[in-house]
Amino acid sequence: MVIVTLNKRIAPRIVNGHPWIFANEVNNIQGDCAAGDTVEVQTHDKKFVGLGYINPQSQIIVRLLTRTKNDVINEAFFKQRIEKAWRYRQQLGYTENCRLIFGEADELPALIVDKFNDYFVLQTLSFGMEVWKPAIVKAINEIFSPKGIYERNDVPVRELEGLPQIKGFLSEPFNTQIIIEENGLKFHVDIENGQKTGYFLDQRDNRRAIQHIVKNADVLGAFTYTGTFEIHAAHYGAKSVLGLDISEQAVAKANENAALNGLQHIAKFEAVNAFDVLKTMVKEGKKYDVVMLDPPAFTKSRETIQKAITGYKEINLRGMKLLKNGGFLVTSSCTNLVPPDVFLQTIELAAKDAKKKIRQVTFQAQASDHPIIWGLDNTNYLKFLIVEVTDR
């Protein structure tokens, strides 16, 4: 097996269990290897670190799969890892719809698998996982006997690995427009063309957290996508719900979801630029009991973090100004590049600029089928906050 020897000074990140090894952390590579090959990683003094797959083209040259020397990386290895992840979800009660594999958090770096009823959507985001894709599909078939498997590898990050963006069936073709159930509600999922893998499972538990504050409330939601938060609000007893999103396709799906649950008379959606409309609403003096903000990541690189923070601050400031005294702000951030403490500081600064006092109701992360591994920052990415907002 090819041996990858690390520099003498190993980053604490590697010592503490992080599976990523960057190219500038490697001293030398003994043997010939191709992208996707399994390699053994050692310290400068020949101590075993782990086994992983290599991609000389990638900035992350090795992603470790195991730190157990006797493990063999083969089809059985991947099946065992998937079975282990499934047992974990079952223990937590995530069985019908869930993130089955959450990359590094399930010791399968750069692999995402979402389970929607009997349909599975996967993303192989590195060369090594692409090589093992047939084994992964085989394991899913053997464990679940699914009705269908689809790949959503139409993501730019694959190009950094020397891989093309692709999507398509990994099983016999099936109708990719499906309906799932969540918290007693039904939602359309567009596996083929929806964002990410077709649906945001990570906010499922957080959507339940609004059930008490929205009763008899006038609710405004911005960046609604397909309206899941807003439809939950209507279901939980809101008096009126208005959802805003720039995508006409998303708004059409949101209206379909409202009708699917018989809530179209309460939950209305409009295809508009939420940034602009929030600003206009503030000028017009409009007020709501609850404002919900679930914006996109704003940044995908460290170079634009400050710009993202400015964006989060601005929309939350506008959201607070749209609240009646004693109303509730429900706000999220879905990028790990903005850590929890920075996100909370940003909300605090927005409150000061809006001349408001805030009282935290709850602060949560993503649903537990997206487990957080301490020390792996990319697994701790979603921030979900509810605060009561009052005048000073």
C-alpha cells in the first residue's frame, strides 16, 4: 500500500481526529498512486495514523476513513458503515425521512445520503467517494431494498476534485416528484431539481419549535424556499402567514404545499426579492407578531465571511423593525463558516442598531440525524435562534 508520511509537526486537528489532511501537511508519498486509491498515513516517525483515500489534485489530499490499522477498505467496509449510521438514526427515531449519511460525522467523508421514504438521494463529493459509489449503491440496495436511488452530484465542489457535475438515476428510473410527511404535514419533494438533495431535512426539529409562538399570530417569512416553516406556522394556528422568496419555482411549490395540507387560505406566498421587500415594509411601517428568516448561506468561502455577516445583520435588523413590541424573531444561518458565537454576536449588534431588547427563547443546531462531532467544524453548521424582541 502507498504510504503518505506527514510533516514532523502534525496539526492538532489531525491528532484530535479530523479526517482531512491537506497537501501542505504531507512530507512525502512512497509509491505510485492514482486519485481514489486507498493509502496508509503515517507520522514522520512511522507511527500509524489511519487509512484513507487520496487525490493528488485536491487541496485535501487525503480523507481518512478509519484509524484502525486492521480495517480493510472494501465493499463490506462501506456496508458496515452505512448499517452503523442507520442504527444510529433508528435509535433516535429518524426512520421515515432522514439524513442517513452525514459525511465526516458518519466516518464517510464527502458522502451525503438522504432517505425520503423508500427513495434515496446521494452525493459523492470527492474522488475517493466517487470511486466507491457502486459499493455504496450496492449497500443501500442490500440494506433497504429501495424503490429508487438518485444522485445529485450537480454541485461545483466536485470540480475541485477533478470530477464533472452530474445528476441522474442510480436505479431504474422513477417519478422524482414525491411526497413526504413531516410533523403531521405533507410536502412535495423534487428530488431531481430541488435545492441540494430536494429538501432541507436539517430544519425539521426546528420547525416544531415555533408551534407555541405562532398561535393567533400574523406571521411573515422571508427566504421561504418551498414554504415549510410558513406551512408549519399555519398548521400551528397562525392567523395569517405571508412567505417571500425570489424563486418563482419555489413559490409555486410552496403554494402547492399549502394546498396539499388545506392551509392555502392562511399561508400565502409571493415571488419577490425579500431583501428589497423587507426594506420597503419597514418604511411602510408594517408590523407582524412573528418574523421568520431562513436565508441562504451568503458565503461559501472564507474570503467573503465579513460580507455574509453584514448580510445577516442587515436582514435581522429589518426583521426586528417589522415586529410588534413583544414579537418573536425566528432566524437561521446555514453556513459553518459563520460559527455560533459570531452568529449570536451579529444578532446582538442588529438588536442594538434597531434599538431593541432581545430575550433568547431557544438556540439550536440542525436536527440530530445531522450529528455534530466536536472538533469537526463543518459538522456544526446550522444555527437556529428564536428571540423575543421588545422596545428599549
